Amino acid sequence: MTRAGGRQPDAASRPDSGANRPGTRRVFVAVPLPEAARADVTALVDSVRATADPGARDVRWVRLDGLHVTLRFVGPVDEGDLKRLAGAVDAAAASVTGFRVSVESAGAFPAQGRPRVIWLGIGEGGRELGEVASAVDDALADVGIARSERPFRAHLTVARADGIRTGADVARRLIAAAADWRTAFVADRIVLFESISGGGPARYEPLHAVPIGNGIASSSVSGPRRPAVAPVLPSEPSAGDGTSVGARRKEQSSGT
């Protein structure tokens, strides 16, 4: 299984940090989670938050309505450059096909005992996400964006502890809660997001979205928004009775 790891990104490389220069947008490219997977993650996070010490300082939980797997953080760019970035996202999306992603397990980096980022891990689909991230990096390089110097680590950030004392306890409780938890979805879109800070956790506004595999882009960058047409992809697996798998125990999903 692909797990998150490596060093903690610095403040300049985080989608939710820093103020923009006038006339710029702080942007990144990601695969968003669909509604059902977001609901599964939200239920897991809510169960962990419910056991917190009400008198202790909490970690900074991300906005769960904007959950995503980051493929490439770009940073502040001039508004006039957004159209070529959207074109790069189109090119990357056309070079790959849809695939399944499972979210399972949890962890923290740089260390569980003193975490700065608390995450959920990626199991199935980790290799494919790496390939998409590489395609995005290549396409961005073609339009003049320097290649990322950081190795890609597929993970889903759910909280930032910034080294506070209670971070280790939150990480421990999330790891325990996610030990036999799993959800899955089909990665079928790549989105160019703007990160908007201020007034609480960062908010992520989609600027340009394109279905993976030669779909029709939906964009607020290059013109009026057009309906997105999703490619034909494998259906959500069933639990045996026609219902969605969603979050379920690993032994139920794998038979082990």
C-alpha cells in the first residue's frame, strides 16, 4: 500500500498558507473526492473529534467539503497566467484514464509524536496518482512552470497540528479509528483550485475542471462554464446487495 511519508512541506508549499500578492491567485492541482467518499471521511473525522478533550487546544482541521488529493502545488500566479495553467491541466487529463482510489489507514509527519500534518493514507490507486502527478508536472513544465523538486507522496490531509502538544493525541486517535476503516472512489477529474485564506480554514475554489480521459472541461478561467462530460468508468463496487461499499471494515471488503 502507498503511504504518506517524507518531510513536512514548508509554509510556502501549503495550499492553505500565505497571502497573495495583488493580482495573483494561489493555486494547486488536485483530484477531488466525490460526495460519497467525503461523507465517509467526514464521519470518521467527526468520530475522532467527538472524543477530544474539550479543554485542550485542538488541531486545525481542514474544511471537509473540499477534500482532495493534491497532485501539484503551484503557488501564487498572475491572473493572466491562469488560462495556460488550465491548458496544462487539460493536457495532463487527456494523457491518463480513470482509476480507483482507496483511502485507508492514517498517519502523521514528520513524526506521530510531534506531528505537523495529520493524514489519511492512499492504498489502491497510489501508483496511478503518482503517474497523474507526473503528467501534471510535465504539462506545467511545458507552459513554463518549474518542475517540483519534491517527491510525490499520495495522501489526504485532514488536519494541521503545527507542533502543538495535543497533535500527537489527535494523530493517535485518528490512527486507531482508521485501523479497520476504508472508503473508495473513482478518480475521474483533475481540478485547478484556488486556495483562499482568511476567516478560518482555507477554502478551495475550483477554477478549471476536466474529466480524466478527453472529457469536456468546465472552467471559470477560459470562458463561460460548460457542463462536464464524465467518461464511462467502472461502477462503484457493491457490498453484495447492490449497495455502495463506502466506508466499511477491511475484512468485509477484502474477505481477509
